[in-house]
Amino acid sequence: MKILRSLRLALAIVSILLCAGTPAHATPERLAPVPFSHTVKIPYGYSLTEQAATVIAEAFALHGAFKRASRWLEHRQQLAWTSNIPPALASRDEAIIATQLYKFHRSKIFRSKDIDGTYINVEVTISPKEQFDEKRILALRPTSCSTIYEAVFKAEEKYLQSFSTAVFEDKQHTYLLNLNPTSKFFFDNIANRLRALKAYRKLIPRYGQGLWENPQKTLAEIDTLLRTAPDEPILLHAKGSLNFQLKDTVEAIRYYNEAIDLEPDLVIALHDRGTAYVRANLADMALVDYDKAISLSPRNPHLYISHGSADLVLKNYASMCNNYRKGCDLGLCNELNWGIARGFCKR
């Protein structure tokens, strides 16, 4: 009997291996997204407090979970290629898309101590926001909302990289015993920014089609987050966009300026300042912002559409049609169709 069971097991394993090695010429299996988790362990000491270490470890773990989810999306890409179905995403976008398909579910925090020091262990789990399919992934083209997610993700990565550089270049971890107030400020500043961005991530679903739900309430919440991280460019941009929605264009431009001064390559702030310039009858200045935003994010169709709209204000119809056509090539064709219907653009 044992021999029979062993033989069945061996045959099952061979069968699995044969299936795994067969080219996927058929349609990929239906999406069945599952939660992903990731654990990070960070030592802490005098300069790096336990509180700051917990926030930083949680951000590391969250990004680890998103990257695990992105590898799952990459697997979908490979199946799509082998089955002659156009891939849903460019590989560089997968981690960003994962931030939109998955939500922070929970974190478990453990503390441990050994001969080398004290550690904080954080396990983060993310879960699908909803059951989604190929069409939902394909629909996630760059929009204002996804650009915010991308900006938050990149900012978090930058702060985590700064932390890693400061810590892991010091092989002896002498920073743990360093009572220099500057070092403590450095770690606390990173933790405060990450804490504020984590809270801001929860507000992003309120944003859609260029508008915030309940802008007055959201503005008050952004002000609260800015007290934690007053020099965070993404929060300053958010305050600018809320002022723009509330028809205070001067204040909107002021906060966009502050955000861009701190982060010159913040695409969403460049785009939105350009839009504020158009409202303020400064379309020439808007083109400068749109051009830079396009150079930084050439696959975002909305940037070309906005550029074309500024061209329309300046009556530069040739440039307008050119930008509308580029936007159409990336999936947004309403403006080009409008230009063709009005006789401004050729078919």
C-alpha cells in the first residue's frame, strides 16, 4: 500500500511538472488575487528610537508586500505574452499598480533582543481592494489619482533609501550609540514623513476626476498632516489642489510652488500648477510646466491633453492637434475627436 501511495505521489509530481513546462497558449487562468505579507527586522538604539524604527520598518514591509504583489502581476504579464494576449502593464508600472489594487490590511509588531542589540519586527499584510480582472488592470492607465499613488510610492522609496544609506554604510551600527542630536532628528524626520504619507494614502480614494470629495474637511486633514511633516512636497501639492478646487487660485499656485521648490521633478505638482496658470490667464507659463512634466512622464496621456488645452487657449492649433494625437495614442481620444469635428485637426 505504501508503495502504491508513493507511486501515485510520484505520478502527481510528474504531472505537475509537465503542466508547468507546457507553453501557455490558452487564455491565462482567471485572476484570483490573494493577500501578500512581508516582514522587516530593524535594530534601534539611542539615535533611532523604537517609535521611529517601527514607522520605518512598517514602510519597508509595506513596500516589500507591494513588490511581492507586483511579481504576481509580472507572472500575469508572462502568461499574457505566451498566450498572445497583449500585456496589461509595462513592467516598471507593476509596483505602482499594486498600490492601487491592494490596500494596507494589518501590521503585526514584535520586539526582540539579542546579544547585538534590540530589534523591532514588523509584518505587514496587504489585501486586494476588490476582486479584479484583466479589464480592471487594463483600465489603470495613468490618471491623476494613479499619479498621486505613484508620487507617494516614490517618495517613500526615497526616504527608505536615505535611511538605508545612513544605516548600512556604517558596518558597526555605531549610529545606535550616537547621541548626536542631528542624527536623531534625521531619523525622526524620515519617520514623520513616512507616518504622514501613510495617513495620506488613506485619503487618496477620495480623489477622482481631478476633484476631492468634501474638500473643506480634507483640507483640514491635510493641515493636520502638515503639522507632522511641514516640508513634505506631496502634502503641499495636496493643499494646493484643494485650494484650486475651492477657487483660490493664488493660494493654489503658492503651495504648488512650495512643493516644486522642494521636489522639482514632482510630476503631479508641475501638471497642476500648469492648470492653475491656465486659469490665471498665464497659458505661456503653463506650457513650461507641461513640457517638463511630459519629459518626466512621457506615457501619461493626461499631460498631453492638458498641454493641448493650453495650446487651444493660445490658438496654436497645430501644437494642440499634435498633443491631442499623442494623448489619443495613449488611450484618450475625446479631445482629438473634438478637434477633428471642429475642423482644427486632420483625421
